[in-house]
Amino acid sequence: MADWFVARMDMTWVTGRIAVGGGIWTSENMALVARAGVTHIIDMQIEFDDTPLAKQHGIKVLWNAIDDDFQPKPPEVFERGVAFARTALDQEGSKLFIHCAAGVHRAPMMTLAVLCSLSWKLRDAIQLIESRRPVVDFADVYVKSVERYLAAATPTKK
């Protein structure tokens, strides 16, 4: 997408189909998100539900609201997000935008869980996200929350 869009919308493409960023907040910004081809949104912010803004554009939203409180996050948060993301990405031509208020903690945390669910190694996924979006801050407590989710979601080989 054009640079003006990225600068105006605070949206960074991590892969060709997955973007991470900050809050949408307005119908004008939601229109920009729609024009970028986004078909699905995981809204991690507790501050604002995008669902009403997305409806007129036919964008599906998972409001997976959590607080950015630097406390461990339960596996259910990741289960909901990953299931929504996997269903979205199974659809040909779909694009997923994962965001929170600032795109620094919660959205990158969920993006990490999604990439790892798609067979990325944790460290490689962190490096990819950080290389594309340098403002990301992977707090240890959030990375450990993702690791706990992944360990529980991955069947143990006997």
C-alpha cells in the first residue's frame, strides 16, 4: 500500500496478508483499512470496539479486548485470536489487521501467537515483527504468555 496510508493509519504489513498496528478510532480510518484490502480485524484494545465502524465495509471483527497491564494473559485470549485468524487466512484473498491502541504491546503479542500457529519459530517471528515494526516492545510477561499458550496448544509427542 502507498506510504501515505501506512503513515496515516499506523498499520505495518508483517507479511503480505497480516498487518499489525494501532487503533482505527474513526470511520475515515476504517475506510482506509478497507481500501487496503483488509477483510478481518483482531481488535485487542479494551478501549474501543471496531465492530460498528467495520460493519459498513463488510469487515469481520473479533473484539478480543484485553488490558495492557503487563500481567500474564490467559490461553483463551490466544485461542480466540488464533482461531479467528486461521479461519480468516483460510479464505483466499483475505487480509488480517491485528491492532491495539498503539500497536506496541498487545497487537504484536497476538501477531506473534498467530505466526507461531502458522509454524513460525518464536524467535524468528519476533525478529520478523520487530524488523517490520521497530516500535514494538515484546514485554517478557507477554512473550511468556504466548509460550504458555503454544505449549498447551501443541500436542506432546510420546
